Amino acid sequence: MTGGNATAVNGTSIRNAAVDVSFQGLSGEIILTQFADRFPYLSIYDLNVTGMFSLVAYLYYTKINGTIETVTDVDDIRWGNGLTSRTYTPPDTPPCGFYNELCPTDNTSQTALYAGLGCGMLAAMLIVFLLYRIWKKEQDLNDSTWKVKYQDLDFRVAKNSKSFMALSTAFTQSDGCLTDGTASYTEKYGVTDNTGKSVIDGGDVLKSNNHLAKLKGQIVYLKRLKKQKVKVDRKLLKEMKTLLGIKHTNVASLIGMCTEPGNVSVIWEHCAKGRLCDILENDDIKLDTMFKLSLAIDICKGLEYIYKSDLKYHGNLKSTNCVVDSRWTCKLSDFGPRTIYKNFNDENSDWRTRADYSVSLFWTAPEHLRKWVVQHQKTGSIQGDIYSFGIIAKELVTRDSPFGCEAYIPADEIINKVAATSKVPFRPKFPHMSDDVETMKQTMAIEALIKRCWAEDLQVRPSIKRVLKTLNAINPFKKSNVIENMIVMMEKYSNQLEELVADRTAQLEDEKRKTDALLYQMLPRKVAEDLKLGKTVKAESFEKVTIYFSDIVGFTTIAGDCTPIQVVELLNSLYTVFDDTIKSYEVYKVETIGDAYMVVSGLPERNGDKHASEMAYVALDLLDGVRNFRMPHDPEGCLRIRIGLHSGPVVSGVVGLTMPRYCLFGDTVNTASRMESNGEALKIHMSSATANMLKETGLFELQRRGDLTIKGKGSMTTYWLEGIKKENISSQDSSKHPFVSVPSGMLLYNDLRSLFRHHESTTDDHLVLKNDSHASIGAPEGHGVLPQVYLQVSFLNTTGRPDCAKIVPEASDFIQLFVSKLQGRTQ
């Protein structure tokens, strides 16, 4: 591996081979000593005046003829102080030592310097910090995030998301917490407000239904101000910053403010249950002692927080400014911005003279009322808030307005009495409270607390901490488990809610029935149901129906002799009789136009070939009714109508979206109208089409009128309907038409007809009631015996063709009703 060279792998041999050896290397001649050490080659360079390094000394060894010789040379060295080695040799150590250990240092000046620099830097940092604070404060003041653009408010707040409070106050809901609903106060004290301004809140709120809106997905409440514009100055900015920092469970949060001209509004947190005064006035909400004390304690906790904040006091405390959220937590609202209200009062001096403004001062302490009366300054204080709390506590206990027992006194006079300095201050009276507090001890304690709160002497009024302590002492549930109290409260709330929902549901169903009944009078039931479901009512074709037309003969003359009101009363009375009559038949009233009356049978529910006979019965019935009808303005006068009937195909449909009408179209309508217009007074004129259908029944007496030229139709054969054939109503045919002889008259006739209006027949079995022509029982006085009238009555679930013996027991209810009506008429 080594090529046979043993020296290459032997250390001793290598070392012996390196002794006293010299050879030329890359750096010069290399000479090794007898110990195999290399002789050094040393050079010293110095930095000259030109800035370049120059060789000033060197030392090296050379081997000449086997002898090692030293070669050296030294030039002058230039030291750092400018001297050369020729004249100066630097000491071995510095004067103060290498670590300055030989020279003690004097740090006084250095310390002073450092101290000065440190103080300067600290002062500079402090100045910078203060400047930053000032800048930050200005930035916070100028922060416009609380400014809300009116266009950002979405007033399309869903109305179906109503809470229990919304259900219970559905008909008296006001402008959330600040407007409307105050009418009860103003009405109570004889004060009315026609300006649309809120009375309770000082009149600077508009009555408006758009008090709720959505802002960035959150429902908020807008307190709208009458003020047209707001000056956003430094004072307002500071106050808004303070208000926005108010955060507490029992204090409503201020969201922001809209300062746009014409839409000036203060935007507050929305509380679902509404304001406290509305809850107290709502009898549907049952408040027990625990509930009332809980609300009172919430108010006190809110006041306690405000007193510790930069606001110092509320200044506008009243039950209209106490709102309740969905968790039944009472919160204080409307405690600012005071700058706006102060400026408003200053700019609107006429506002201070309004009498109804006195109602809003019912919660104001007397010392502040005196300043208001004399100096017209609206101020506030902690003691004033305690007075206001006393008034609210009285409302809670009595569930009445502040001066409910003094409602007979005008509001402005009440304010003057409260503000007056007298030995016996004027304060609200307590009514008898039997259900509001459970024991007399509690009653006396609550009254005593309230009286101390509204004491004339400010020193007598308790602090808010004392009020809280007293309320907790009065609270009969303070030793009970909180969870148990909450469970009991929720059970009561749930039961109350169920009762309220059931009551509202019953009212809703009742109103729905009334609405449906009215709708079914305007449109056919089938059509009305389709429209209610949002379906499109398509036009429908009917192969054959019978149409009735009638009008009043000489109506123009009659109307000319009457006043417009008399004309309306005449038509209303007549058509009421008509409408009541046709209810007993399978017909549908289409419309009335002036004195024209239009009825159809065979639609919208098809009845086979019965439509002609049904309409014939109706025509005879209506004609008989007209004979016995007396005009309201002229009882001695007689009214005559002419009737036209025609059978044929028609098309029906609903026309229009606003006030839709169920109309008939087709030549049959025109022909029926022609039958009426070409008829005669107190006669029933019909076409051959209707006459042929009636002939097939064999029930009616018809008389051929002959061929008649009808406008637009040419020559037509027409008939008169004389009545019902006598053999069809005789006792010999009792199996088909059982006969009962009864005394009659138009009044008894209508009464009996109404008794059977609700009966429905499954067959063609009929009961015909015929009056005795020789009797006058039930007839109107002065008119003697009335003509014979017939009443067709259907029996419920009567099968086959019953005879008289079967009808009487099966219709026992009818017989009893009939006898009672008959006895009533004969007495």
C-alpha cells in the first residue's frame, strides 16, 4: 500500500527525516532545526503618513554552507503620537492600566449629563403622551360612529314577531316608550293635544308609528324630536361620548343619534315589553308583589349606576322612561342628551306655556318645579330622582297614574299645588289597596318609604342605597330560593299567556266568522274560498240557469217625490225583505243596481233542472212580499214591481282585484232583462225556455201571453206565471205536500221562514204552510185579511215521502217553535 516505503508510515522515521532540512517553499526558504522546528520569518509593517503600510523591520534565517545565519533590518517606527522609535519608546503598560485600574474616575459630570438626558427624555415622552391623549380625546370626540344616517334605518320591522306584551297591547300599542298611550293621562286630567306632540315627554316627540326600525340587523327605538336641526358642538360631542359609555343591566343603551334636518332622532335600545306605564295600565298583565318589588329594585340599581357615572343624575325619571325588556328586566331610558333638551326649551319658549305640558311634570320634584316656574330652567339632581322614584313606586303599588285620585283637578293646577311652599305639601293620595300588597305591614312600610322619597325636606329623602336596603327588607321573598321564585313566576306567566292567547284566538275566530259571513254575502262561497287561498278564479260555463230581473214601476216618479235619504231607506227596506226571502231557496243574488234586483239559480252550485222551479217560487214569494210591503216614508202608498225570468246558458267569473265582483255574461242575461223591461206591474213575465221547464214540473199555473217583439231578439213567445196549481197544495195530495192551515200575515210569514232557514233537505219533500183566508191573525192593523201565502219548509234528514202522521212527530221541534210564535202573535 505504501509502495514499499516504510518511512511513510513510521512517525519516528518521519521526524528524523525532518531534522536539519532546508528547501524552497511557496513562501520562501524553509529551514528546520535539529528539533524539526521551522525557523520563523517575521516582518513588521507600519502605517505611514500616506495611509499605506510599509515594511519597517524584518527577521528571518538562512542556511549558508550548512550554517544557519540570521538576517535582520530595522527602520524607524512612527508611533501614534507622531514620535518615532528613534527618539521615543512607548511604555509597557498605559498610564491608567489596561483596565483603567490605575486612574480613579470622576462620574459627577457624567451622571449629571445622563440624569439630564433621562429627565429630558422623560419630559419629552410625557409631553408626547399628553399630546397623544389630547389627540385621542379629540379623535374620540370627533368619532362619528354614533351618527346614524336616516337612510340606514329600515322601518320594515316584522310585525308578526310580537311578544306577550305586544299581544296584550295590540290595540293600544303606542310609540314604544315615549309617545302615544299618554292619552290616558291627558284624558284623565282634561287635557287634549291637537298638535301631535307627546305630552308625557315634554312635547319634543312626534306621534309616529315608525318608531321601531332595524339598524344593522338590530331592532332599535327612535325617539323622534320636533327639533328641525341640531348643532353638533363640542359640548354635545362630550355628552354623547359619556352617554355611549353607559353600560349596565338596568340602563338602556344609547345606540346613536340622527342629526339630519327634519329627521332628528335619538336612537335607543329596543325593549320588547314596552314601557312601565303601559304594563301597569294593562289589566291583562298580573303583577304580584314580587314582580313589583323586582321592577322597583331594577330602577334603583339603574339609578345607583348612573350616580357613580359621569352623568351624576338621571334628571328625567318617570314611568314613561322606564322600559322592560324580554326578560322582564326594567331599564332606565331617556337620560340624555341634556344639551338637546335644554336648547329645545330655550328655542321654543311657547312650549313652556302649554297647559298639557304640566302632565309631563308630575314626576318632577317641587324644588325643580319652582325653578321651572320662575327661571324656566329644566334641572335635575339626585334628590330630584329620589322624588321621581317615589312617584313611580306609587304607580307600581296602586297600578294607577301618579295623581289618579286627583284626576278631577286640572294638570296645571296640580303642578302649582306641588310647587307651592306650604306647611302640608301637596302629594298624591293612596287609594285602598286590597290586592297589591299581601299584608298591612308591607303596605305601611311601602307607603312610609314612598312618603320619605317625596318629602319636601331634601335631607329627609333617603339615599339610593337606603332605598335599596329598605326594598330588600320589605321583600317577602328575600329568604326564598331565587330559582323557586323564578319557576313560580314563569308558571304564572305561562298560564297567563295561555289564557291571553286563547282569548285573543277566540276574538280572532269571531272576527273571522264575521268577515267570512260578510264575504259570503258579497261573493259565492266557493269563489270566496278560492280567493282566500290566493287561487285564480277562472271563468266557468253553465249549460242552463234561470235568471231573475225585477225593477220598481215608476221608480223615477217615486224618487222625485222623496229626499235622497228616503230613497235610500226605501230601497234598503225593500231589498232587506228580498234578501231575507231568497235565503230559503237555492238561488244566488248577483247584484242590485238602483231599483234593479238580479238573482240567479243554478250557479255557482249546479242544481240540475230545479233552477227554473226554484226561481219561480222566489218570484212568487217576492211578488207576495211586495204586495204586503209598505214604504217607510209613505205607509199608505203601494209599491209595484215587474219581474222577468229566462233560462239559458251563461258564463260566470270574477272581475277586478279591488272590490272584485262576481258577474254573469251571455245572451241569457240580456234576454232576462228584456223579459223584465217588457213585463207589467205585479206580474211575472218569462220566456218560453223557462215556461217549458216549469210545464214539465206540473206545479205552476202559466198563461200564454203570445208572441211579442223583443228588442234585439225579434218575435218571442212569452208567458205569465200566475201561481202554484191548487191541486198541488190541497190536502188530497198530502203525501207530496203535507198541508197545515195557519193564520198568517207578512210578519208571521217572515218569522216562520226564518225558523226554517237552517233546515236542509236531502229530497224533494216539502211542507207547505197555507194561511186561512178567513183569518186575520198576524196581519198588520188596518189591512184586514191578507192574500194566501205559502211557505216551503225542508226537514232535516227526512227520507222518502212522509205523510202527515210521520211529519208531526218527526218535526216536533218545528211544531213547538211554530206554536210559540203563533201564541206570541195572538196575545
